Amino acid sequence: MGEGFVADAAVFAELDCRAVCVATSVVSHGPLPLELVARQLEAVQPLGPVAALRIGFVSGEAQVTLCASFARRAAPDTTVVATPVRVGTATVLDVATRDALRRELFPAARVVVARAADGAFYAGCEVTDLDGLRDAAKRLRDLGARAAIVAGLIVRGRVLDLVDDEGNVVLLDTARIQAPRIPGLAGAHAAALTAHLARGLTLTRAAEAAQRYIGFRLQRGR
């Protein structure tokens, strides 16, 4: 299903959730005008309560501030921030946007999700073992996140995701599935996490269900 909100919407539909999508950027052309993003967000409100909010790719401080304001109003207890650093082989997140995310959006979110491979960029530490997972999650919380998930560390044939929910740490451990590469799994993981939060699961249960969903995707090959 690839990357982006169309792929996210497919995950939400598969998990029996209705998605309302807001475009912030076209990766090949750059960010959309701030007014256009704001108008899309305004159009969401009349549709009813937001059960959960998944914030993906954003570009620039103004977009980050706008999304943080919306998150505080619409879904302060179920906002998932999972912003990709790379799409394919291209780096799409710049340092200024990362710093704005840390300052504005992390404190507005229920949980910040980072891939283990992006630990150095987001948290300032390499994630190569269990201690690295713990350290990266704690650093993300120290930057203002109520909870952090550092996901996708492969160790001795196992895949490790670590949930740090306000200091309560849970390690999710599953067998690695040998399968051809499937694009967009990091985004699918964040979308599945958001869907399960929308359905009323606790953060840890939602993270467990999201990990299982990725395993299911790998097994079916798409």
C-alpha cells in the first residue's frame, strides 16, 4: 500500500475505522500552503468527534504549530506522532522541522513513535540494543512526550518494540518474519496503533495489536 495518507486510510479501513485525511505536503513538490492545510483541518471539526489522530509527515515550524494546536483541541489523549525521516532513500525531514516537532508537537501528543533506525536523529542516541531502546524512549519523553514507542529493533532474529508510557516500560518481543521488503510498514504501524487507540485500547494493548498487524502484513506479503 506504500506511504502517505492513502495508505494510512487503507489500514484504518481494514481495522474498521473511518479515516478523514488532511494533506500537508506533496513529497516530490514540497509543503502545501499553510492556509490550505488550516482549511482542511477546519473541515474536520463539523464531521464529529475525533476518536484518534495520526500525524505523519509535516514540513516547517508553521505546519507543526498548526497541527499541535489541532491535536490539543481534537484528540489530546489519542494523538500519535510518527513523522518519517526518510521516504525510500530520500531524507524528507529537516533539522528545523525536527526541532519544531520536539518543541511544539511532542508535548501535545499522547505518544511519539520513532523507528529504532531513526533514534540518533530524533533522540540523539544510537539504538543497537535493549539499553539503546530504553535510552531513546526516555530521551523522547524528556523532550516533552507523555509516552514514546521506539520500534523495529532486530536482535538475534527477534523484533523489539519498547513502550515507555510516562515511565512505565514494556518490551514487546516477537519473532522476525523473513519476507521480501514491503514499503510503508513504518507508516502502517503508526496507523494501526492509532486505529486501536480509537477503538479504546490502552496504549500498551494498542502497541501489541499494531505489532501483530505488521506481522500479518509481512505474512500475507503486502
